[in-house]
Amino acid sequence: MNAHSQEEPLSPGYPPAEARPEAVAFGDGAVRYVDPFRWLEEGDRDVLAWQRAQDDLARAHLASLPRYQEFLAAVESMGASEDFMLPAFVGHRYVHRFVPEGEDLAVVELSETPTGPRRRVVDLNAIQADEPLQMAAYALSHSGKLAVVAWTAGGHEKPIVQLVEVETGRVLSQGLPSERLGPFTWLPDDSGFFYMSLDPADISAGKTLFRVMVEDPKVARLEAVEPSHFHVRPVVGGDQRHVLLFVNHLAPRPEYILDTQSKGAWRPFLKDVEGIFRGDIVGDRFFAITDDGAPRGRLVSIPLATPTRRETWKEIIPPSDSVLANVLSVGDRVVVLDYVDTYSRLRVFCRDGQLEGEIALPGQGLINRTGSFYSFFNVTNTMLRGQGEQIDFLFASPTTSPAYYTADVKTRKLTQVTPCERTLDAQVLDRRVLSKDGAEVLYHVVARKDLDLSEPHPTVITGYGGYNVAVLPGWFGNRWAAWIEAGGIFVLSHLRGGGEFGTPWWKQGRLEHKQNTFDDLYATAEDLIAHGITTPSQLGVTGGSNGGVMAAVAAVQRPDLFRASSPEAPITDLLARSRDPFTMAATLDYGDPSDPVMAQILKGWSPYQNIKDATDYPAMLIDCGANDPRCPPWHGRKLAARLQQASTSGLPVWLRVREGAGHGAIGDEELARQSAEVLAFFAKNLGLAG
């Protein structure tokens, strides 16, 4: 049975898109072809009118589907478990950032204890704005007296930035020279803070690290460093004295170090040392997880005084099959987080490198600082220092929503601070399959406990497979909890390009090896079918951002394998993305279309270029944000127009472009509607009985 053997012919009356053939060339002429819908890359009045008509049609259809209201009610009843963020202990108080029940946008509240009385210091719901607001940052100073507050409107990622006096709420200054800017890091003495500029001109010039002093807060001074990559992240070490400048979010290492107790400048640290190094300072040494001589990581102790002299390094944890993720110093100890077959483990070591023991976790699951199952351990620590000798983190599993825990690193005693809000009565299967080239791919199957997996059921696969980001078996969010409770099966596959299994796993799914990511997905799908868990006519695929690219590619490359696909915030024309500097800076894993060799490789798998006329394509729900600067909506427009023209399956091709949204929906209400639309779409097309 193929994926489209049960199709119901549909004539939705799509708003017409005229084919306007235009010759295009990339890679210095190495790739040439005629593009019928290049005009949809523009944002002129006619294009936006067509986009609105497409969106109106899709929105009306999705809201009319039989199970839309049921799924909407289910998701809304689950609360905000997927938006849960770990309270940060800073400035002798806890910073809580969340969306209150009954409200739509985020607030920030401060408290003296994790569960004590709170004082609200930021409320986006109270700010008058024409577009929905999203919290970009709340950076409390070490003393707790000042804060940098930033929010964006309509998903544009151009934040309004304020320096605020915490006790009084008085705004000391507003605005910074950079239009797009990244995280804020306070100096240990609170005299100022750093930020990263993401303005395209600064990225091109390699000048992205700026410092702002409190005494003159409207002036941003460029720091005297020459990083090898535009992405820079200053981090105050555990000694509260040194600042490490981590460079490159894909393969970070501290290229510079600043001693804030001397009058010296930044000095090179591991600038010319190959490999990934992420970690923390303990005493006079840098405890670093590195892939130097260890594909999945090893822990070494590096003297601050002689970082490039390898003979002075000391190995603490040798290479193994587990993947080392983060290290955090707490007093004279270091806590190490690693992944054993993708599940989290915590161990405590003393300063001399001796293992003191393991912190027993509630079960198999994920440690993170957000409620998401995406782990960005390469660019941020997924656990935080708490009060005294404690660490704080969130713990979740595929069957339990995130709960807040704290652990004493001296006694290794674990304490649950907040309850788990949601539990699924579900079964979890960990399975392995060989990909096309023989690589072993691990995936997880989650289904209601009473579901007989010897019979096929409607199933949705997701994955990511990019940018050295790990997607791990934690709480998969209210959307997929509702799907599982309704009798659907949800599958998470660990695809090459991700960070789940070390540096080689990442490199085997990027640039010229990107096809491996998609082959891993197809191996997972075929294994599910071979074991009778699902069939092609019951199988869907979804993902967001880079995962949206994956879902779009899957629909185009293997229409026989999937009945439905929902790419969210996708890039679909990998060649023409070169027109957008910010998109190019954010998508280095794909390769440069101006390079003749890479242009030909990209043309080989880019979804838009590989759509063929008179082909039975899956049902499609292409979901974009109207103001997304990373994955602009023209990618969705071109994919939808070409598929509507080419597909002969009779299955629908819907285009949703959400007004006031950027790289994802904004606000709890819109997030719930988006989830209900996606679930109703899959229920309809995969045959999930109601």
C-alpha cells in the first residue's frame, strides 16, 4: 500500500499563482535553471494579497476539520508546561519568566525563594502594541540592582532594550546602536554588560562583540578582539573573576579570556587550538569538555596560565560511548551532564578530578533549562548554579512534563521543587535501525499504553538533524501529548547533523553530507512500517526550522513513504536563500550557494528545485511566520505554489502565514490554535479515528 492509495480528491480552489519563468544562475554559473515562481520571493502588494488569500483559505479549512475544536480544548486544558523555564538564581533572588494562566504573553517575577511570594517586574500583557510581543531577555545584574530588559514585536527580532533600576522600575536608558542583538552578559562588578550584534553589516565585518557601561548606557563600544566566527558569547566563569569569550555556536571554544580584576585587555586563550571546548572555571583551571581526541567528548582540566601547552592539561574523564554535554562549577566541585543513549546523567567530581558520585535522577529523561526537548548545550549550559552548593534544572521525560529540581552537589541529594503538571499513561520504545550507508539510527516510539503496536496506527515522525543541536527524549509538548492521548503514535528520530552523538554525527549531516539526515529519516519510517507499527497511508512527518527543511525534503524526495507533511518555518529554496544575509548567517550548515560545488549539491536536495510535475505528493500544511527573519515566508510561498501546480494526488497543499509571527507563533492563544490546526490536519489525513 502506498501513501496515497486512500486519497479523497479535493478541489479547494487555490488562489491562482501565475508561472512567470525566469532564468537564474548560482555558483558562478555552475547551476542554471528556469524558476517559474521567483516573483513570489518579493513582498510587493500583489504577492502579499496572494499570500493572504492562501492563508484565509487554509485557516478556514483547518478550523472546520472534525477534530479541530477537540484538539484545541485538549491543548488549552494542559496549561503552559511546554513554555516552562527554569527560574534563574541571580542577584540573591530567583527570576521567574513565564506566561501566567489566563494571560497570553510573558511576564517576569522575582522572589527570594524558589516558591516564595513574587513581585512582578515585567508584564508584556500591559504594554500597548500593534503586534504581539515576545520576551527577548531579562538579564539581572549580579547585585540584583539593575536589569537589562528586551522584548520584540511581531517576531521581527529587533528588540526594544531598556536598562532598568529593579527596585523602582525606573528606566535609566532605552535603545542601543545595534538593531539586532543577542544575549546580554553582565561584568562581575555590574559596571556594564556585553552583547552580541547580529546586524548583517557587523556580521560581515566580523565585529559583533560590544560593551555598554552603566555610566554611559547609550554608547556601545566595540571590543578589541578578532574572533574566527561572528557568533560570540561572553560567559562569566565560576570564579566570578574571569570572562571567557566562546566563539562559534556550532563548534564553540573560548578564543579569549578577560581578567576583570586587572586592567589588562582580552588575551588569547584557546584561539588557535582546534576542536570544541565548552566548560567552566574552577580555581585557576578551565574544566572543559572537548572533542579533541574524543568524538563524543572527554573532560580535561586546563591551566588558565598555560592553555596552549597540552602537557599541562589533565584528563578528568576519558573518552567513552556517552556524550559529554555540559560542565558547571559549584564551589570546589564540578557537575558533569552527559547523555547515555540520549538519556541524561549527572555526576559530581572534586577539583582534583576524582569522581565523588552520581546524582540519582527520577528516571530516564532529559535535563534542560526550558520545557523543550531541544537541547542547545553547545551554546548555553542546560543547568544553573543555585543557592549555596546547589544546582538547579528541569527534568522531564516522554511521559512526564517538566518539573523543577535542585540538587546539593556535596551530598548529591535531589529535591523536587515543583510538581509535574502532566503525566501520560504511555509506553516508550527505544529502537535502532541501520541507515542507507550502514549508520545506526536510534529512535523513540511513544504511544498510549493500551495501544496494540502489533497493529498499524496513525503515526507522526519528527527530528531535527542540524547545527549540532540535540533533540532528546523529554516532554514533547502539549501538542504531541494531545496526539498521543487521542490514540496517535509520536516518534522522535535522532538524525545525523544533530548533536546527540558527538562531533562526527553532526559533521556527517551537514554540507556535502546533508543527504544523510534525510536517509536516516527514511530508514526510521521504513523500520516503523516493517514492524507493523504504521503504514505509508498512516504516516506523517513534521519539524520546525531546520526540521521544517527536513519535513519539506521528505515530502518531495519520498512521496511514496508519507501521507502528510507539515513543515514549520522551513527554508525550501536552498539556493535563493543567498538573497537574505541574515538567513545566510543563520544557515551555515547547508553550504554557500555561491560556491560552484556546493551549488550543485544544494540543487540536488533543495525541495523547491526537485518538485516534479504530475507526481502524487503528500498532503501538505506549510506553516510560516509573516515576519520571520531567519526563514522568510517566501520559502513557504514558493513551495506551496509549485506543489499546488505539480501534485496529482488530490491531497491538499495548505499555506499558513501567521500575521504578527516570526520564527514561530507568539502568545499562548496562537500557539494553541497552531497546535490544533496541525493535529486536526494529521488526524484527517492519517485517519485518526475520533
